[in-house]
Amino acid sequence: MNGVHDMGGMHGFGPVQPERDEPVFHHDWEKKVFALRFASGAMGKWNIDMARHANERMPPAEYLAATYYERWLNGLERLLLERGVVTRRELETGRSDAPLPAEDRARVLRAGAVDGVLTAGGNYRVDQDIAARFAVGAAVVARNIHPPGATRLPRYARGRRGVVERDHGVFIFPDASAVGGRKPQHLYSVRFRARELWGDAASAHDAVYLDLWDDYLDPAQPA
Amino acid sequence: MSRSDHDHEHDHAHPAGSRFSEVEVRVKALESLLVDKGVVDPAALDRLIDSYEHRIGPRNGARVVARAWTDPAYRQRLQRDATAAVAELGYGGAQGEHMVVVENSARVHNLVVCTLCSCYPWPVLGLPPVWYKSNAYRARAVVDPRGVLRDFGLELAGDVEVRVWDSTAEIRYLVLPERPAGTEGLSEAQLAELVTRDAMIGVARAGPAPGGKP
């Protein structure tokens, strides 16, 4: 999706402004959004790519004006509705019309399980014997594609040539898993020279590395 | 940068007569719905918040860095399989399932960003600071990394190679900063004190040594 979330290379946002002695959260409502989102997600009604894509579908003008946790809140409401956890009416009234179905209640994250869930994390690697399309050292070009759904291929790399630096192994493919599909494939660290991406004004020494899947890449003549 | 990039500065509209802002009201309504419906356990929410406020933060990553500075065999394991090496110190899990450590040197400087959202290695650094999630950082880190580093007061020589790591997948990156000069006599715990969050993202150097020049 060519959304405003795909920010790499944009101008006009001004300097980066670090805050001294920044707290982990600035407001109690931010803590709640973080925890509500994590706990709801742990039920397994959506995966990480669905969650990211929910944030990305916030209307662009709103997305740009929103803070990080406002985006999370908007995405959480969207996920709860789309995945059928709550109804529109419940969201509007803030009152439950029906308890969670019994089969879902068993999947609710309980306090005693939190530490274990944090330690276990997710598993995005796929233990499946799938051939790699590229070897380390191969010259590749990122495809010039513009999928309207979820994708993790930033616009600034599309059509640009790079070199495979590392094969991370077989991973779930976000474009598919964001819509509940499965298309596991090799994931690579691909090095792009800064000048290939940004032209001659960039430093001749610098490079940007992106993690890209087989379906984002074609073979290329060396850059 | 727009003021809205800084949520601590962000003024939320307060509906007339309410001491709560609109977003606070919305979050309270959502929380009470999800608790009432049985989707979330309030005690689990508290445990999650407490974990990231008090248990999981950049002191974890600092221990990894200090160990790598003092133990060459550990440093090798970190290069070969960072996920396993980080787990040796007891860290891992959510948003750090697949770790890669990138090393700074006199020749190479690494910088980590996520241009598409705000991916960040939680088990070793905790939750990301506001600036890391800001539109400004996400936009500029890839196109103008040296300018971003100048925003942090770090000026790199022209012949240093800047490597920017855009976290577009589930691989999470931790920068291993250079060990500051003059720290030969320090213990691993003392060294860990010199390792800041910013140094492990790549927008600062570690150190300096106590009493040393910055």
C-alpha cells in the first residue's frame, strides 16, 4: 500500500528532537493502549502483519497528525471490529452486549501468563525446506510493484539495485499473512548503495540495508 | 517537525466540562468494554505495563554490549547468532525473536530505523523513545543519516561508511558501539554504565570513560 506510513526519504518533517530523560510512557492512556493492544493481540485473532496493516489504513491526514499511541488505538479499534471481537455498537457505547464466546475465553491472556508470553515471543521463521532464489553475493533489483494491500517493500527501494548480503532463512511473507494467507519464503538482508537510492548527492561510502523477501526481488546486473 | 510528532507536547482537546481529553475518554471506554466483555484481564494489563516500565529496558542491551567488549568468545557468538547470544544473558522474546548485532568500528558506523512503522528490539532496549517513532526520524534516517546524526550532536568523518538498517522484516538490530578509549581498567558492570540506549540505536557513541573527554 502506497501509504503515508511509508516515510523513508520524505522531506519536511524537520529535525529529530530527542527528549532528555524521557519516560517510557508520557500519559496513563498510552500505557493502557499499549497493554490493551498487546493483551488483545495475544488472543490470536490477528497476526503481526494484520496489526501493522490496520495502523497503515488510518486515513492519511489523520495518520500524519496522530501520535504513535493514537495510531495504535485507531488500529486496535479497527482490528477488534474487523476480526469480530467487538461490534460497532459496543465500541460506540463502551458497553458489552454479549460476553466473549467460551472458546475465546480460554485464549485470554491472564496475568500469570504474561511473563511467559513475553519471553516466548512470536515465531516468524518457518521450518520448511524452501529453495532460496538468490545466493549471498547475488546482484538483485527490488521489484517495481505497488500492491494496494500490506507490503514491507518501501517505495524508496523499488526499482533499485542491491546485493544480497545475508540469507536469514525462510520466513512468513507479510503480504500474504496480512490477509490470512501463507507464502513462506527466503528473507535476505540486501545492501543498497546510498547513491543507488538517492543519487549523487548521497555519500559514496554509505549504504542502506533492507530485509527483503524473494517475492520482492529479481536478478540484476551488478550495480 | 510538526508539534504532533511529540506526544508529550500534544495538546488533546478537552470536551467542555470534562477533565479528560477526548483520547483519554476513548481509551477509558475501550478499556471498560474489553474488561467487561472478558477480552482482557486487568491484572495482565498491569503486568504488561510494569514489565516495560521496570524490567525490560536498555540496561539489558547494555549488559550484552559490555559482555561483548570484555569477552571475545561471547562477541563471536553474538556475531554468529545474536538471538542465542542475547538469550545467554536471559533476554529474548517479543520483538526480539530474530536478532542481528551490527558492529561499529573506526571505519563503519551503523544506524537502525524502521521507516514503515517503528520496529525496535524490545527485549534489549525496551519500548522505543518518541523520537525513534517520529515522522522526522523515520523519513530522514535513510536519506540523510549524517544529518540525523548531527541532530544528536554526532559528526562523522566523510570517509566513515554509514550503514543504515531499515527494519522492514522481523529481524531486530542492535548496534554494538565501539568501546571508549581509556576504559581498560573498568569492570563489565562499570562498562555497562557507559552504554546508552542511543549508542545501541546508533545515534550516539558509548562513553566516555569516567573523567575522560567526550
